[in-house]
Amino acid sequence: MRVVELQSFTRAARQLYMSQPAISFQIKSLEESLGATLFLRGDKKATLTEAGQMLYPEARQMLRHYQKIKEGLAELKGLKTGHLLVGASTIPGEYLLPLLIGGFKKLHPGIRVTLRVAGSGEVDRWLKEREIDLSVTGAPVNGEGVTCRPWLEDELVLIVPPEHSLAERETLTVEELLAQPLILREPGSGTRRTLEGRLKEQGYTLENGNVVMELGSTRAVVTAVQAGIGVSIVSVWAVREPLALGRIRRVALTGLDLKRRFYLAYGREWTGSFVTGAFLKYIEDDGECRKLLGAQ
């Protein structure tokens, strides 16, 4: 550009802090690559040939695009812009991530965040088909090209209506649990899979239980328990408020370890995203999580 504007290789080299032979070499290489002469070189000035006149406006446009790309990348690196797509199963999607996303947005208001909530199986599919940047579910994600690691601790707890005959009990056995009318999440949900797996470890199955209702969200399960329809096993994160308000009671379950973790998963191939990397770092900050979510 400078050679055209100044009509001189020497003056262009001086402005660009380059040697005149270096400028001439670059122009010569471009001409050889295109198979066309771009400049008429005179004693005092260099002027564009017909081919050069055709190329010049296109080159200016390319330079503008290049500058725009550089500016865009600078904004992405500075987290001033960008779009993050997060997929989550019900518990993290409804009770945890909205708070964490809110905190992240305060730090980076220019970032747009989309949160999609569904069952764990659907979220896994979104991740593997690259419809989302990262996922948070109650079960590990397995798949080629996927990185998965444990994140936040969770515990499934037994809840009963406040007027229930078991409400004043300190503990309940697995046999007693299975004899109760059970309200459960739908098959395939992370909560359901965890419960089934832990029961199986102890030699039990839900087929031996009295399942009276299956619901597609944890909020619906908690509401059904409050209504006195039955008892349930749900994430402790989902019942902090109704427990504090006395709308349900928590009863300890003996002989069954229901502690688990939520898992972060993302594709190994697209970990170069500045926004995704920043969000992962943010939600893996234990102090920040505790501040925003509070202790269990």
C-alpha cells in the first residue's frame, strides 16, 4: 500500500522501517506468484500497471478485513465479546448454573451466554454433536474426543411431606424406603441413574419398589412430595429452600451412599475458545462457587 501511495520503493521502505531491497523483494515475489507485473519502475517513481490497478482496491479490502479480524480477536482475548453455549442436566441447569452465569456476566458483560437444560442423555448428545461448548451433568460423559472431569459435589437425599408418618424419624432403611410410595425422576435422568446404580450395588432394584409417579423435572418431584403424594430421592441442591421453609422434611437413609459429583465435559478439539476457557476457570474456582452458591 505504501509503495502505491508514495509512488516510491525507497520512501515506502523508509516509512515502514525496512530496507529498500526488502520491499523490492516482497513485490517481486508477489508478481511472480500472480504471474503479472504490478509496477512500472521509473527513475523517480513507481506507478501501477493495469494489473496493479485491478489488484490495488482488492488488496485494500483484504487489508481492511485483516484489521477487522485482528480487532475481533483482540476483543475475544480480552473477553469483551463472544458467545458461550452451555448445556446442563436439570439440577445444575436449574439450581447452580444460573447463579454462576450471573457472576460471570458481571465480570464480562459483553459475553452472551445461552444455557440449554435437558436430561443428561440429551445434553450428552448436544456435546458430541457440537451444539454446545461445554456440559454440566450428574453423570460422566464418555466419548471419543471428549474431556470429562468431576466438578461440584452433590448428595441425593430422602424427602418426605412434613405431616408424613416418617417425618420425625431420624433414619430409614432401604427396605422401608422401597415400601413407600415413590415419586421419581424419569428413567435416564442423572438422578435416576445414580439411585439405580447405588441400589444395585446393595442388591436392590426399583422393580422391588412402589413407584407411583415419574416426573420430568426435579421441581415437579419436590412439589408432588409437598402435596403429600409420596416420598422421593432428590439432589440436596434442589431442596435447600423448601427444607428451610419447612415445606418438606429430610430423613437420613442408612445403608446407601448417595453422594455423587457433577461433571464438566467439553470437546478436546475446541478447547481454544477464549470464552469457554475463561468460564471453565471461573466455575472451577472453589472459593467463587462457595460464595455464589453457599454451602450445602
